[in-house]
Amino acid sequence: MSTASFDPRPLTMPVDRAAVRAFSRSQPGPGAGPVVAGVIAIVVVAGMLVPVIFGVLFSLLASVGTRGVSLFALIPLLVFVAVVAIGVFFGIRAFTGFGERAYRLAMFAQANGMTYVGKIADPGLPGMIFHRGSSRVSKDAVRGDLPRFVEFANYRYTTGSGKNQTTHRWGYVAIKLDVPLPHIVLDALGNNGLFGASNLPASFDADQRLSLEGDFDRYFTLSCPRGYERDALYLFTPDIMARFIDNAAALDVEIVDDWLFLYAKRDFSTLDPATWAWLFSVVGALLDKLAQWARWRDDRLTETVALGGPGEAVPGALDAASVAIPFAPPAGALRPPPGVAPGGRRLKRKVPWVTIVVVGVFMLIWLAMQSGVFGLLLFR
């Protein structure tokens, strides 16, 4: 993926229908299943009803003027015929549109040095949006491997059941980092809801918030694990903060393990060239700086995994003075292995005390009503 080679033409240019059909046949097509089933059902129902409908229609037309049948009696039947015809038309159009959309995204990915993956069921990513609800799926995923792995996709998951079921829609960009980093969340202030409420699906303890210099706090609320404030300052140098402000102020950001995620409550993988141009510019601006983070190491990790622990004897260890070292260490400065100590791997979630209290009060009221306590109090 490279902004220098950005080519949006496959998203909008005319397509060869034969090429679209050939592409659709070559795809596993898990996402097309419901559409195909719907089209088949519409065609079958229409095939059964149309002969009957036209038979009745011709009979009524033959009766007009001879048996006193009014033309107004034909209106409900004509409306029914029109509804069936419209259903068949849009069903076929949805099926062909699905194939064309996938084909355009695949050609766009190919033109820009990427790969169209399509549908990914329950993607195994560690971000905060990926382990919630059910029916988790990434759609229209597009991946690039150079200069590092990047995935663009639309994400869906559902919560609740029955009439209370809600589908949550996100767009995300997943960028693979060189090393695991502390869990850091940048909650963009520009996309928050009413009264500044965060649109993120998770909230974190307020004592994990860190204020950075300059104008950064006007655009993002940064949360990092307690004790990792100095590490966050090391990672978010003034030049990197400027990149996020200038390019990603409309996006929520999460750093977790060796991934960086960009989130928004909108589709990212679309047929809109302007959306792709914006996403390419954001990712390109960040990739230029992410290499700096590869040098970060967690000093706490080297302390906790030191061989045998401080002051402890290692079983089977030999006295260094009694044995010759059979190899020499490599030349140059040595750095600890990458990793994050347990305390920095995940932010602490905020306990929703207000919600718990409100639900508890309603439960007490409901239990009191069921037990008849309110009735005794009212009629005392």
C-alpha cells in the first residue's frame, strides 16, 4: 500500500459484466448466500403467482363493460402486480450489485498493491470492538503487506436478542506494529456524542488518563495503564502527536499488543474514492512515524522475567567460575526482548456504578410490586 500509487479508478470506471460474473463464480461467496436465497425465493414466488394474477386480470378485463365490472376493481390487483415486479427487480439488482461491488473492490485492491479478502468470520484481533456480542464479522476486507501489514474493513456484531437485537457497525484499520506496546486508547473528542459522551464501546478508569502537551488534549483523551505515563510520553513525541492531530483527529485510536487500530462508526471499505483517499493519507502519515516505536522496551518486563528472580538460585545452574563459556555474545549494544509486563497489557475498565445503581433500584421496585409491598403501603 502506497499513497504514491493510489489509483481509485476501479471504484467508478465502467466494468465488464462478463468479468464480474467470472469473478463472482471464482469467489467462495459466503456473503452472497442470503442475497442469492432471497432472489431465488422471490423468483419462485413470482413464478407461482404471476400466471394466476394474469389469468384473473384477463378475466376481469374481459368482464369490463359486459358484466358491469368497474375499472376501479382492477386497482388492487394492479398494485399487487406492481409490488411483485418491483420486488423481483430489486432482488435481481441486489444480487448483481453485490457481485459488482466485490469485483470493484478486488480490482481496486489489485491496482494499489493489496488483496481483497472479502468476509472474515469472527476476526481474531485484540481490539476493543472485536470480542463483543455475537455474529461478529468483517466485511469487504482489503489487506496490504508493504511496508507493513494493514487491513481495512467494515465490522458488524450484534447484541441483545429478538426485538431488542441491535447491530453495531464500525469501520476499522488494523496496522501491525514491530513490537508489543502498552495498551493506549486515544478517544477522539470530535466524534463524541451528546454532552461529550464517548462513542467507544468500552470506558476506562479516569485515573488512567494522561494529559499531553500542546493542543493534543483538545483533540484526544489519552488513557494508558497506571505507571506507564512515562512510556506514553516516550511514544507520543511532539512530531507523532502532530501526525495524529493533522490526520486522525476524526478517528478513535487503540494500541493493544502489537497492533494499532483506527475506528469510526462508518464503513471504511466502500466504493467512494474520497473515503479511500482519506484513509490512505491517514495510514501513510502514520506509517512514516511508527518505526520509531520499534525501539521501545518495557523495563518492568526484564525485572519480572529475570532468570530465577532476584537472589534466587537456578536449579541445575553451574558456578560461572567453574565452566568456560563456549560462545561469545554478539558485538554491539544489546536490548531486552520486546514485550509488555502484565500491568501494561490492558487498561482497567470503568465500573458503571450509575447504571448498576439505577438497575438495582428498578429491580427493588419490581420485586416490591411483585410481593405486594406497595399494595400494603397504599391501603394502610
